[in-house]
Amino acid sequence: MWFKHLHLYRLHDAPSLTADDLLAALDEQAFRPLGESEAKRLGWQAPAGQGGSRRLHELQGQRLLTVARQERLLPASVVREAVESRAAEREAAEGRPLRRPEKQALKEQVYEEFLPRAFVRTQRIDLWWDTRNALIGVNASSRARAEDALDLLRQTLGSLKVTPLATKVTPTRAMTEWLSQPSARPAGLELGDQVELKSTTGDDSVLRGRQVDLDGDDIQTALDSGRQATRLAFTIQDAVSLVLHDDLALKSLRFADAVLDEAADNETGDDPELRLETDFLLMSQVLARSIEQLIDWLGGEASPAAPTP
């Protein structure tokens, strides 16, 4: 249940939906397995790890939804090899090179033929909707997967105006300053042991470090040479540790032992649904406080660009 990654989005003109209305909309877009001729399908399902069938859990203004994303894995190299082989056979038989439209038609034929036999991969993407703060967080390893979840929510609701969360001070500028000037670090921020530094001289080189002393001479020398931090590991208020990326993505989330102990102390018995909701509510509260603190450290929230309708 505990999120591993988080991509954050600001909601604009959030739709006023009751939990029942939203649940009915989710049910209309319920997940169903791929058909033989389909390459990809997304739909809503009960949150991962929960044995029930409800596709929405809402507690104190915090909503939890789960997207099931299923796709067929058909490597481009396999298609290309088959197309080249069949094209060569036709060219030999007809005594002429195939034209571009003919090769494209052959590629489409191979793709349609191979698709039903491709392996199927299923992924789950959890979505946290904080209705009190007009914020959506998507537990996905990449921005593209997060956008997939938002696209499905937009399709489900008919409209969803969101923009990626942005701050007045860019993460790169703040992280570089925190590394190079210890006195500039906010109270409540504790550096971790991971960093990524990119060159600003145009050579595109990247220096990555894990389990390193971020106050060590090597890091300071790299910063003095003009490198900037594009990823940085730190802990917020002893509650959650993470790796902040230059696009404001929060990766490698780890909740403090005190938070996990509090979750374990909650009496839920053998009810998996109650355990899910208890953990989710605690997690969302910790995340909301931590995100608010992070935004403050980054100078406050920036005026958003035009939202996607």
C-alpha cells in the first residue's frame, strides 16, 4: 500500500463529485482483460493488495484509486526481422524492390499477426486524490505512466484540468544550494547519501553517487566545477525520506519507522480492507504535510501554466 514514487499535479476547477458519483463513473470504466487484437488497455480496479471489489476508497477527503494497465510486449526488433524477411522474399519473387507503402503495409500485417501471440504485462498504478488541497499524486515510476493514469481519469470524468506541480525556486537550484551551502539548508531537512550532478559546460556528463558523503570533498569539488544537482536524497521532518528529481518527482519514498510503527499499532484485526484504509489515511496525512513543507522550502508554489482540459 505504501507508495514508492510520486508525481504531483495541481487540480484546477476540480469537479464537485460525491464519492458515490465518482464510484459510479469508475465502474463504467472498469478494467477488463485485453482482447486478442488490442495492444494496450487501461481500466479501474480495486486498490492493489485489497481483497474487496470497491474501486474507490475515500477517507477524510483523501481518495485512493487504482489503475490496471495491460499491454502486449511485441519487440520492434522481432517485427523488423519478420518484415525484412518477407520483403526479401517478395522482392526476389517479383524481381523488383518494394515501395515504401508496400513495406508499411507488410509491417502492419506482421504486427497484426504477431500481436495475439505477444506476452502480456499487467501493471498497477495507484492514484491519490487529496480533495482538501486540490492535489493529485500518482504512484508511478515514470511521468509517462502517471500521465496514463491521468488520461484515464480525464476520460472517466469527461474533463480534468491539471498541471504538474511547480515551485518558484526550481528543484535544481535549491538542491545545488543545499549541497554547496550547508547553512542554507532548511531546518527539518537531513541529507541522505544519493546524488546526481550534471555538468553545465555542455558536455552532458553526469556524476552519480550512492552511499556517499554528500558533504565530502569530492561532491564539493564537483559543485565548484559548475555542476548542478538534478537528484538529491534527503529526509523531511524525520517522517519520509526520498530522492527529489529536477522535475519535482519524488522517488524511492521510504516512510520513517515511527510512521510504520504507528500504522502497525492500529487495530485492524484480519480485515484487509480496514488495513488498507488505515494505512492509506496515515500515509496521505504524512505525504500532505511533507509536500507542504517541501513547497515552502522551494519558495512556494509557482503560478501554473494553462491546465490540460
